[in-house]
Amino acid sequence: MKHQERPYQRIENYGIIGNLETVALVSLTGSIDFMCFPRFDAPTIFASLLDSTKGGFFSVEPQMGEYNSKQLYIPGTAVLLTRFFSESGIAELTDYMPLQAAGDETDSTIVRKIKAIRGDITFKLHCVPRFDYAEAKHEADLKKKKNEIIFTAINDGNVQLRLIADIPLQLKRMDGYAEFTLKESEMAHIVLQAVKKDHKGAFSGINYYAHDTYHQTIAKWREWVGKSTYKGHYGELIQRSAITLKLLTSARYGSVIAAATFGIPETLGGSRNWDYRFTWIRDAAFTMYAFLKLGFYDEATNFMNWISSLCTESKLQLLYKVDGTKSGAEHELKYLDGYKGARPVRIGNAAATQLQIDIYGELIDTIYIYNKSYKPITYEFWTLIQQQVNSVVAGWKQPDHGIWEIRNVKREFLHTRLMCWVAMDRAIKIAEHRSFPYPEMEWQAVRDEIYNDIYHNFWNEELGAWVQYKGAKTVDASALLMPLTHFITPLEPRWLSTMKVIDRDLRLDVLIYRYRNHLERIDGLDGVEGTFNMCSFWYIEALAKCGEIDLAVESFEKMIGYANHLGLFSEELGMKGEHLGNFPQAFTHLALISAAVEINKQLSRR
């Protein structure tokens, strides 16, 4: 069923709340425009972000004429406040999802507290669920007391929604509706509870959510934040990025998704619209690196348990569902208009079947850090790691699709080759540190052969840089990882020359393109890309390692200015500095953390 068309919000106009199994995006107008249930990679129940008439939404908006709004998080938490300001008064909306016990998937709840701070204010509530990616119809049952509605999907046997409130509710065209007035200082509570149809046991009442869960949720977030061992510069920025990464992490499985959303375009009007609600081995390994640096060891341990079960496979797949099963095929939801008309809207990701050999490097590097800085890995786990190293030994010379998941060609990419070297180097270090048996001569010979291959065969003398792939004449921002992975000293003449070329060809102030596709149509896709936020933070970290600490600090603080009002980043920035791509993106936030930690280290030394 279509709903009246509503204007699309800018991507950066959202905050994120979650319960470590799923998330919801809340706009500056007080509307939840995106949510999947019962977990990150499940179908949506709200998706007006991807189709303003058919997608579904859950809004609580004051009727104040023209108003301004602001959002902020209660410090150290994922509890979000949206405030509305007008001549007629001030209103405040508090949104959060109570943190459920690990493994409990029966109660995914959004709590919305509405308060009239100044003046008497009228509000309108619309709860417009659209199940199964807005494809399944639903029924609705308004209970006798008029403060509870049960929404039941007809063609989706998995989901029911329970809307309860301490104000009267109505049904309009099978959607929830309410109009109510709060006098100055009065408060109302609205709760949307997503439950499985086979849920057994009593439901909690509105008073439980109105009074108990708020303080419990704040306490749990602050307890988690308090586990961090990080002491240094940019503490609040790092903390917000860490909370964002935690929101994208599954408490049940220990996996972490690449971003909360799917289908948000990297180029408006282009075809670069992908589904990021999966666990990429690469992204997850980098995320665990960030958690380890901050002292969040439980998350790293849970991820190690998750990945060890996958390492029993002869070869790792690039990406998985959050439960470790293989993802479904990529296909289009042709009935959805897309964000601001950006089609196609895709679910699933065809990259799952690509060859991307670099993932072994990111993974084994994280295992190396875990083993070195926190807890020794077991010999049983080591035998599984050996199988993955053997995949590198056998396949490192192969062309692949690379970190940017080029769909039309395979190449011998610099980043892939670099990560093959990292895989061999870190595996050798783990073995020697722990005195594990390993084929010493073979592994060291492969490591050295890869090193020489990179140093000599990826160097373009005419350009004066290490290039994107063998035979290329252009640079790639992933080369910034060469000093960050300790492949090369940051003062190596060839590296300093490469940085100059990256400066010239990929950099606009602090904004970095991953590559310049207009120079060579390597990815075979239409549309001009924005700058990649994580590449900007890679660049800043490389500056810090090169000893350019003052420039690194200035660049970092300028880059932070491109975050949204809550300190959140999407994948890219467009021509007007607008956020593009799926949101919020884990890779950007972990790169921010890594750059900040390196700057802090260099400042401490100075």
C-alpha cells in the first residue's frame, strides 16, 4: 500500500540506534525511515529511505509550524535525543533500543519518549510498517483499550509488530495513527516491539519501558564504554566511532556488518547501489583491529570464535551473513523507487563469489595482534590458520577483483599483493613467537618473493609511484596501507615519491579519491564517484607515520568537520560535501580510530 509521498532526508540527517542485533535510522524530523528485523541482514519493516511512498516509516512529529531541530546522543551511549524548536515551544524526542541479553532474539524494541519542554504542543504519530522489503501485506488489530495495535504480516510468517502507548491509538488504512497534545512538562511514551509470531510468554507493559529500560540502557552503554583502555587525544570522537562500530556488531554471533543499510547510492542517478548488511572478512578484521587498539577485547574474542568456525572451510568466502552462512544471490527490488529515484535497489551482494585474495592478510594481521596484545591463540586455531596461509602460498600470483571489488576485470592489484605479503609475514611472526611448527623455509621464501614482486614489479619509474596494478599508470589510495602495514618505512624514497603522486592525483585538501575512474574506466561502472572517507583517514595516518604530525593533526581536525551532526560518516562525500553511500559505514569509523590512535602516539612521543 502506498502512503503519501514524503520528502527524502539527506543521508547525513540521520542518527542510529540499535540493540546489537539490528539498528534503526532516526531522522532530524523524528521519523524512523529504515529498520530491518529481526537482525541486520533480514528484510526491512521500515524503508522509506529507499522509497518515500512504499517503504514504510515510524514518525513522531510536533505540529509546530516551522521549526528547527537538533540531535545529540547522551554522552557515552547510543540513546538519541531529537529536539524541536519553534515560536510555539520546545519539544524533545528520546529514542533508544534496550540492549537485550546475548542470544535473545525474541524482543527487539524501540522506545520513544516525547516531552513538551516549553509550551503546550500537539504531536502526530504515524506507524506505517511495510514488511518484507515493502512487499508483504499486513493486517492490524487495535485492542479494546485503544493503546495497543498488533501488526501481522500476511505473507511473511516471521514477524509481528506490537505498538503500545500511554496515549490513545487509532487505525487508518491498517496503519497506526495518533494525534495528542502534551501540556508543558508532560511526557508520553510509545513503544514498538518486533516479535516473532511464535513468541511465548508475557509481554512487558508500557510502564516497564517508560521507567526501567531507559536507565538500564544508559548504564549498559556506559559500562561497555568504560572497558576502553584508551587514554589520549580525541577521546570523545574515538568513543563515538567505537559505539557506532559496536552498534554494527552482532551480540549473538560476534560478526560485524560493513554498514547498516543497503541501496543508498554512491552516485545519485548512477548504478552504484549495493547491499552492505553483511560481514566482509576484510572489514570485520579491520574493525577488530580497532577494538583491540581500544581495549575492547570481548568483541575481538567473539569475532575470533566466529571466524574460527569458518576457517574449517578450505577457502574463506569474501563475505557472509551475520550468522556465518553464505549470503544469497544479488537481485533487484524493482518495485522500489530508490533513494531520490536512484535505481536499482539491490539486496544480496554478488561480490560474495568474487576472488579477493587480500582478505587473508587483513584477517591474519588481526589474529597476530590479538595473539600478541591480548590472549594466546590455541594450537588448534593455529592449524586452521595454516590452511588459510596455504591458500595464499598457492594463489598469491593470481589476478583477482581487489579491495574495490572491480566487477568487469581481474588484475594483479597492488593492495592484494601487499596483503598476501602481510598474511605470510604475520603468520611467520605468530609461529615464531609461539614456537608453533610451520614450513619455515617455504613460507619465508614466499614472503620474500612477494616482497620483491611488489617492490620492483609494481613500481612505475615514469610516474614515480607504486601503481594500482601491474602495468598501470595510475595510483590507488589503497597504496596508503603500505607504511601502515609496515611493508615499507614511511621515509623510504620510493614511498615519499608515491605520496607526492597521491597528493597530486587523488587529493583535494583532506578529501581523497580511492582512484580516478575517469582516467581509466577500470571498474566499468557509470557515474562519477565521491571521495572515500576511509581513504582520507588512511592518508592522515600515513602523514603521522611520515613525521608530518602537525599536518596530520590539522588534516584530521578538518576531516572531522565533514562528519554529520552526530559524528557519523557514510562511505563517501559528494561534490557539495553531502554524504553518499551506505550509512553509517564501519570502514570509515575504524579508519578514523586508527588515524586518531596513531596521531596520539606521535604526539605522545613528541
